[in-house]
Amino acid sequence: MGALYLASTSPRRRELLAQIGAPFSLLNVDIDESLLPGEAPEVYVQRLAREKAQAGFAALADSNACVLGADTSVVLDDQVLGKPAGRGEGLAMLAALSGRAHRVLTAVALRSRDACEVRLVASEVRFRQIGDAEAAAYWDSGEPCDKAGGYAIQGWGAVFVSQLHGSYSAVVGLPLCETAQLLDAFGLKRWCSSAS
């Protein structure tokens, strides 16, 4: 099997893939991430992961390469919470998540010349109560501005998390157990000390 490419601009996914010693190169792909009418959250994240991997593969001249794509969505009451459009929406998201459990769905797709395999990981995250002043201070830190659901579990937003059932790495953006299984199935290297 050829080289591995990560179709993502996310520094978090880059760090996670490097964490398991998988040598890779980066690809910047641009796809429409709009939710389709009536599309279930589980279907949505798997579709985006697959489309990212396929768009990356189509951009390569090397037909022996493999491309990894991933997508993460925060889901509350079966509604996908995307990246907040501004301060008001960000604070509204934190207020909605406060004191409640929500799901984080992450799909990872690996595309080769012959196949595209997708894995879906669902985790449950429970937030403690968040006061208005604390939510405002968190928003003003700048951290949640470009994060799905308006928070980052791997950053300062970790202080809101009272319980996590599932995969921490999936909530961050790349489920490492399932990603390693895909790499193994496609004959790709991991646990390399010279990885990216």
C-alpha cells in the first residue's frame, strides 16, 4: 500500500494521528458541509467523512495512496450543533448544553483505490451547570469560536465536562482505536517513531 494522506486542516486531528505513529501527509479539501433536509446526524457525519476522503483521493496523482477523512458533530436532542456563527449563537449553545448530556458523533473514513471504509463512534458527554459569566468568559477566550458545539474538550472547555462515556479521542476529532483498525485493515503503518 502507498502513502497515507490526512484530508483535514484540523491541528487536533493531525496531533491525534501523529500520536499513534502513523506517517502521513496533509491534504486540504473543500467540500460542502451542509446538512441535507431530513438527514440523520449519524448519516451526516459518515457522509462528510466519506466525502472528505474521496475528495482527497480524487486530488492525488498517486493511485496507490490512501486518504483518511473524518468529521465530528455535537448533537443535542437530535439537532446537530455546528460551529457557532458568532458570540450570541456560541453563548446559546453553551446555555443549551449546560447541565445536560449530549452526543458527540465522529466518523472516520479511509479511501484507497479499491475501497472506502467508514467507522462511526458515538460518545456521550455530560456538562455541569455553566453560569452566564463563566460562559461569557469562555467565549471571550476565543477557544470555542471554530469548534463544533462551541467548546473544546481538549482545551479550557474540559472544565465543563462532568462525565464522558465513550471515546475521548473521538470527541476531540479522531477515534484512535477505530482509526488504527482501519490502518491495519488497509496495510498501513502505525507505531512508527519517525511519523509526522
